[in-house]
Amino acid sequence: MASLESTLDVFSTLLASAPPADVGAADEAIWAYLAPIQGLAAQMQALDRLVRAVAGLDAASAFMPLLRDALDRHRARLSEPSA
């Protein structure tokens, strides 16, 4: 189980890396943060908290667009209707 703080620590490390890190590491961190949370609504709320927190990180990093895309993919996945 990953906390918001530990997930942001991972993101900070990825944002500071040069050359930009692989987006797979961000996806893994997002999954680790969301996986233990029960319920779609609760996961969406947690993702919203994570997105707001990411806004305070290094926006100048070349990795930030990749991180934002990863967060958007997770939002889209959580928004998909259940089959």
C-alpha cells in the first residue's frame, strides 16, 4: 500500500531524472496508490487528490507531460463503464 506522500516522492524522483524516466514507473506508482482503495468512487477521489498534489511538483521537468498523461489514462480507465 502506497501513501499519497510516498507516491509523490516517487514522482519527484522521476521528475528530477535526466534523461526523463520511463512512464512505466509512474504507472506502477499510481497503481500502488490506487489498488488498495475499495470502490470506484473512492478511487476517483484518491486520484483527484493525487492530481491536485502533482500540480505542486516540478512543472518544468520534461517528465511532467508524461506523468500528466499517465494520470489522465488512469482517470479514463476509472471512468469507463463496467462491462
